[in-house]
Amino acid sequence: MRIGLDVFGAERFYDGDHRGVLDLAAEADRRGVDLITTSDHLGFSREAHAERVRDNGFPFDLEHPWLEPMSLLSAVAAVTERVDLGVYVLVAPLRPALLLAKQIATLDVLSRGRARIGVGVGWQEAEYAAAGVPFERRFGRLEEMVAACRELWGAPPASFTGTGYAFDDFHSLPRPVQARVPVIFGMAPSKRNFDRIARVGDGWTAAPADMDRLEASIMLLRSCFEEQDRDPAEAEVQIMLPGIGDGSGGVDFDAMTASAEQARELGVDTVLVRPSALDIGPGDLDGFLTWAVGLGGRQ
């Protein structure tokens, strides 16, 4: 099982200094963590944010800083050697397809083939409006965008016709180092969504709300891959491991380990852990990293 470290919010361990996040990423790379991710939002309307907090328990303050993921990952690439780099998850339709393809290809080149991007459509209509992007048909546009990126990442020239954009005999370099950049979709588990993943993606990242139907969802995902004549074993499944308290204001790492093992038995390939969401302090990071690496069977 692959272990990922989600560094979103980790600046809290460094008195708000985001440069400290790079130190954490470098140490995680040395320790043997498999994947480093961060999260994405371009901004919030006050009303949409308050509604998300009220109805869905959104845990981040309106004034919480969200570094642009591709920029942050490029900085992480410069201080790491082997760990893969991803997003949990990038609200991809807010970016033009041509720009998205260029950003991911650039990250893959700078990291020598370590890009592994999670994409989704988000939930906030106001964010789309602020970006000048239609909220309707966002799921279809996401699939289309990934297909366009794959065309741009192939041998030039590239040709594609999409919703609101098209290119023909088009050259956009550099190409990624990897023959196929892994793209993991974060969306609700349904036949329609999993068909999209099977057509253009490489796997699925489950949201916390999806955990109670994880086993059935994994079976459905693999079935959709088979229907597209793809090896179902190639369908990656990724989760964010929920934090579990010990009842006295701390973290029950034994219970979290058991939860990760249960997920592995159900077919989960990659488990992400987000230290900033746990009740730990700066002095606990060393022990946390030791525990996280141990989840993957490495000490």
C-alpha cells in the first residue's frame, strides 16, 4: 500500500511560514513517503463558505490561505528526489485545458516524472462564476479536459475539439517525462462517474462521505474498467485516512493503523494522511512521520 502525505495546512506547524512545508516535504521524501499532495480552491464567497461549514462541516476558515497547488508542487519538486507529487484534488475545470496540460507537463518535467494529479469539479458555483467558467456540465468538461491533456501530452501535432475550445496541428512542449501521467478523479461513486474515469483516468479518490460504501464502489470501479477493455487491477483507489481521537484530546494512532489496514484489505492502493487535521504539534512531527511510513510496511 502506498502512503501519501497531504501537506495542506501544515504551515501551522511552522508559525504560519509556508516555507516550513517544504522542509516537511523534504523530510517525508527522505523517510520513504510515496506521495505528497495538497488541496485546491481559488477562493470562496462568504455566503458559499458559510453554507458549506453549516451543511457539510467544512473545517477551514474563510481566511485560511490556499497556496496554488501546481506552484507549491513545483517548489516541492525542487527539494525532493523520489516522492510522487499530486493534488487532493485540483478543481480542474477552473483552468483552461491548454494551461492545465502545460502546468502538469511542466511539473512532470521538473520532477523527472513524478506528477500524479487528482482532479475534480469542486462544489462552489461562486468559484466558477468568479473564474468566468460555467458551472453547468462541469463533469463532462472535466472528462473532456483530461482527454485534451492526453492529446497534448502525446507526440505532436495535437488535434482536439472540445466545448468552447479546439486546436489542430498544435504543438505544446515540453511533453511529460512519463508515457502516461496518472490522473485520479475525485467524484461521487456512481456508474456514470466511474465510466468517465475508465475512459480517460487512472483511478478514483474517495471522499469521507464515500467511506461507508467503499467496498461496493471499488467493485463498481473495477467493473467499469473491464467494460472499457482495461485491466481492472490498474484502477487505483485512494482515500484520505480519517483522524481518530483517543478520547482525551490526542490521536489514536493504533485505531488509525487498523483503519488503514481495513482499507487495504478492501482494495485501497493509496492512503493519504493529513497531519494538520490531527491534534498534534510541531514536536510530534517526527513520530508522526515514523508512524505514517510504517503504515506502508516500511520503518
